Amino acid sequence: MAGFADKLAAAVTRNQSLVCVGLDPDPPQVPASVRARGDWLAHFTAGIVEATADLVCAYKPNLAFYEALGADGWAGLRASLAAIPSDVPVLLDAKRGDIGSTAQAYATALFDELGADAVTVSPYLGFDALEPFLAYRERGVFVLCKTSNPGAAEFQDLLCEVHGERRPLYEHVARAAVRWSKQASVGLVVGATHPEVFRAVRAVAPDLPFLVPGVGAQGGDLAMAVNEGLDRRGAGLLVASSRAIIYASGGEDWQAAAREAARGLRDCINGLREAKAHGAASLS
Amino acid sequence: MAGFADKLAAAVTRNQSLVCVGLDPDPPQVPASVRARGDWLAHFTAGIVEATADLVCAYKPNLAFYEALGADGWAGLRASLAAIPSDVPVLLDAKRGDIGSTAQAYATALFDELGADAVTVSPYLGFDALEPFLAYRERGVFVLCKTSNPGAAEFQDLLCEVHGERRPLYEHVARAAVRWSKQASVGLVVGATHPEVFRAVRAVAPDLPFLVPGVGAQGGDLAMAVNEGLDRRGAGLLVASSRAIIYASGGEDWQAAAREAARGLRDCINGLREAKAHGAASLS
């Protein structure tokens, strides 16, 4: 099995895409014609994957939406995962974070049981809570840094003092993630809301991939995220979009509409990448 | 359905216990005679509950250990939950934390699908990430504050400045939890490792229940936790113990051994409670 970083880089190049499609199966939003089927969950997620697999760099199933469906959700999650081509990485959005033995059990659940290429985790418990995930050196571990929700500032923006320097908590997390990245494939979750955050985190972590939620239905600023977030190779971003793609249409054309929405986001991002590359070239 | 706070108070009084038994089903630790059965997971957890239900104030199934078992784990979790008497509260240890719509899906999964009386959550994303949980006003929401693992200090102890006052991050979380407790039944997770932490958090949050991991297999200081952590009514603690109780014996006597371990912890805690009550009385 190829490592996450290689698999991601290959998908980015092959599909010319930084789009990460979130799979958040929420019954009221699923097209009625699909919802009426007994196998709606497997049918819907497989249909979204079929319509978009050549336009994305990764899929991000969100465990919460599967868990909310109970036993059916767990069966449906396996069907969703089975529908994803093996050369497109799967980032399981789980945001787990717990002490050693429990973290080990979560790592087993996500990496071994479900076969994730990468996962999201929460940093609140510190390094040893993430170590069982980092021990899977070929998998990816995306650490929550600065999130895109209204209340993110409450703790993440608190100014904390370390060695006499005062920085927001999220910057301390980014610095820690850079240290952790020496032993594993580590990324950061950075919401597409504040340009100064992107600039600060990219300065601290020039080489870590950013998973960027907050684009699309959450109304983040895509141009800002691309301009401030691209790494020096013009990549290093996974722009996550769920609802704006998978629920692009509630009618019979849901697959075609998802494809168009994914293609539109991909092309928009690529236009911004090109503009930035040319801007940088003309300045040099 | 009785609210979590009332159900907990009734169990504390009825069983004269502050012991919260953690259900962490880990195959290598399960007695071999049990492990050999096809229905080992349901048999083991039901057997632990049967042996201890009159000695505890709550059970705390740890979702990670069930998730690590895949589809069998989810079926086993339902069997575990079904085995717990309806008058003993179930605290699902999940440590979830995510943005609004996802947090809502996790709340649905834990409270509606699985029927938890209370859950553990992570504070890193701020208030709006916890609001969907707090909206279940009759359920309990335990917020990670200071954990018992070696790396807890990495972020939780960072000195953060708010309104000109510098306090460790965990104290800011405790203060926020007190605010949130005005609209729901909120508790804190406080590891049994540092007396000064217990004192500081109890001073900030005199009336919130503390879920205390780190006793037993993790080697925390029980006497310290009871002396510093009891609230003014001589309760307000859920002392969590998992491995030291449920894996007390790997032999045929596993149920009797679990019962003795639970009874021993309960009686030890009650001795400390009495000593503190008498100490306080003799000082007044």
C-alpha cells in the first residue's frame, strides 16, 4: 500500500485537483429519489464517488454522519469506502483525541479496521495522545489547528506564552505539528476564514499540507485560502467541500450536478493557482 | 426518562458510591475462557455489569475500544448498553469535538441512537461546537479540562492571557464550562494527577461534577482526588476505573474479582469521604 503522501501527490497530479470531497450523508439533504431506496446510503455515496473520482485529490468521509445513522451507518460507511478507487486517498474525518491506550484503539479502528489513508485528530491532549496515530508512518495525521466555526477563537486564539514569546494557541499547535512531522506524515486543519491566520500558519509550517474546511457551504474565502495557503510547490492544500458538491441538486440530476460542482471548484482553484504562479513569476 | 443529574444523584445515594466503571473491552486482556466464546463481547460486558451494578454510580463505555472491533464492536456496544440497568447512568466516553453540523450529527449518534445519559467532549473548537450537545438539557456533557496523560501539559498548561489575567488554558476551559452549565448539565474531566490542579479547578467550578480518570491502572492519587475534588455536598466526583476492575482477574473468577475490586475502590473512596467530613466537622 502506497503511503498517504505519495498517494495524495499522485492524485493531485493525475486529476490536476486540490479538491477533497467530503462525504457527509445527511438523510434530509439526500435527493428524494435516492432516499427512497433501501440501500440509499451505499447508492448515494457510490454515486457521488463515481461522478467525481477523476476530479478530486481525496475523499473525506465524516464519521459523525455515519454514526448518526446507527448500525446502518456503519454498514454504509464500509460500502462508501469500498466504492472509492484505491488510488484516491481516503481521509477519515474523525477528530479523535484521547489518552494512550484509547488513542491506540482509535488508531486501530481508523487505520486497521477501516483502512483510512489519513485521519483528523484533536491536539488538546498533547503529543502522547497522537503518538499511536503517528506510529503509522505511512498514513497521514491532520491535526486541528484553527477551525472555521464562529467559536474557534474562544480557545484557539488565546495568547499563550512559551519561552517568553506570546503567540495564539493555534500557532503553538502548528509549531508542535512541525516537530511531530519529523516522524510521520502530519498535516494541519486550517479553516478558510482569516488571511492572517493562513499567513501565520504557512510561515510556521511551510511544508505541511493544510486541510481547508470552510469553503463552499460554510462561505469561506477560496481565493484567500489558495493565495495564502499554497506551499512553495504550488500545492499543499486539500480544499474540502461537502454540501456544495454532494447536495448540488436534489433532483434526478444529482450525479451530474455533483460532477459540475466538483469540476467548477477544481477549475476555480486551478485558475487561482495559475494566477499565483504567474504573479510570482512576473515578480521574479 | 430522568435527567442525568437526578439519575446520577440517585445512584450515588442508592449504591453509596462514586465509582464509575469504565467498559474498555480489549481482547488480549479479556479472560481466555470468555474470549473463546462467539459472543464474548456481550458476555463479558454483561458479566461485568451484573457483578458490579449495585456498587457503582455510573458506567463509562469507551467508544474507542468498541470501534476498534469493527462491525462486531458496534453490535457489542448495543449489547453492553442493553445490559446496564436503566437506573444506572451511562456516560459514553467519546471525546467528540467538531463544528456545528457535524457536532449535531455526533450528538444525534450518542444521545439519540445510543441513548447515552452523558458524554465526554473536547473543548478545542469552542462553544458552538458543544452547543448541539448542550441543547440536550437533561443529558450530561463532560468537557475535557485537564487530562491524566503525560503530555497533558503541552497545551493544557500553557499560560493564556484573558482580560489581563494569565491562567493556564485548562482554567479558561473550566471557567467557560461554568458559563455553559447555566444552560445544561455540564461536568469536567480532571485527571487525578496534580493536587494544585484539583484545587484550582474546584475553586473555579465549585458545583460541577468532575469525571476523574487516572485512578487505578493509570496510577493517580485517589486520596488527593477525593480530598481536593469533593464538592461542598461531599460528592461531585465520578472516579473512573476501568482496567483495575474489569481485568482484575484473567481466570474463571473474573466476575467475583471485578466485584471485589469495585467494592474495594468504593469503600476506599467512602472512607476518604468520611474522614474528610469528620475533619471538616471537627474544624467547625
